[in-house]
Amino acid sequence: MTIASDDVQRDAAHYRAMRDIVEQMRERIPGKFEITKEGIVHDMMAPGRPHELTAAQVRRRLEKEMPEEILAHTGTPDVELGSEGIMRHPDVMVIAVADMEGEGSFDPRTLIAVIEVVSRSNPDNDWVSKMRDYPLLGIPVYAVFDPRTGSGAVLSGIHRTPDGPRYATRKDFMYGEDVTIADWTISTDDLPRYA
């Protein structure tokens, strides 16, 4: 489908408006804000200890395996591709130190992988929306850790489908198994579960 110039300008203006709203809300309302094709996603619940501990342990385990010029980063800024109208904030981003330099959001095409820990309050954001958005953004590897079930999946191999880019390969795992994310294999032993 060809999008007319007016449609592109309208979409860009719509995205900028949503981006401005998110920036205003971040200053006043607690929680995590992201922008998807459907609109603004607000996770009102601050992540709990099991969520944050999982992200920290996965980050630490990855960094023990990675070369010094690669980081497993937890924090800001967001990952954003304005041309697609998407702004996300992964729990862990695997990225080269050199690609972190500069100002503004990270270009998602510089990421090696992203890791999400499934939210207790909004699991579909990680299992459905991000599974659609991350290949659209060109992120080559997406790993999901789910403390609700003690399981997860690593998705890779972006390919074109009638519904847009999707991951072609999915490798499921259970906590306790080793898991390979991009070029690094880590243990999932003793990761916390939601009570």
C-alpha cells in the first residue's frame, strides 16, 4: 500500500502529539509510558522486586559473558523510531558502548538484543505488542522472561509477512535451563518468580 504524502504528514504530527503528551505525563504521573501503533501504553504499576531483580540478574549474567565494548543496559533513554510511530523502553538493552554516545533516544537498529521481564499487571504488552513492535523496529533478538510461569522465549530471524516484519524463530525455555541471547549463553537458575 502506498501512503500519500498528506497521510505521512498526518501520521508524523499524530506521533509528535503523542510524544509531547508522554513527556508531560512522565513529569506528573507515576508509571512507565510507551507509544505503539495503537497509541500510548501506560503501565501504572511500578515494577516490583521480582521484576527488577530478574532484569538485574539477567543484565549481570550477560555482562559476565560479553566483551567490554558491549553493555547490557538497564535505564534510559527510550528506544524510538519516529518514522514508525513507536517509542519503547525495554527492561534490558544489549548495545555497543559506542552506540550509547550522543543525545536523545537510542536508534533501535543499533541494538543487538532487548530483554523484557513480563509485567504482572500487563503481560500482553510483552507477549503481544512488543513481539509485534520489536521486529518492526529492526531489533534482531527479543528475549522474554516471565516470572509468572518461570518460562520464557528468545525470538530472532526477522522476516517479512503480510502483516509486516515478524520473528521467524522462537526458542522457548524454562527457568533452570541455559538460554542463548544473541551470542551469549546464560543460566536461568534461581531467577525470581511472582508469588
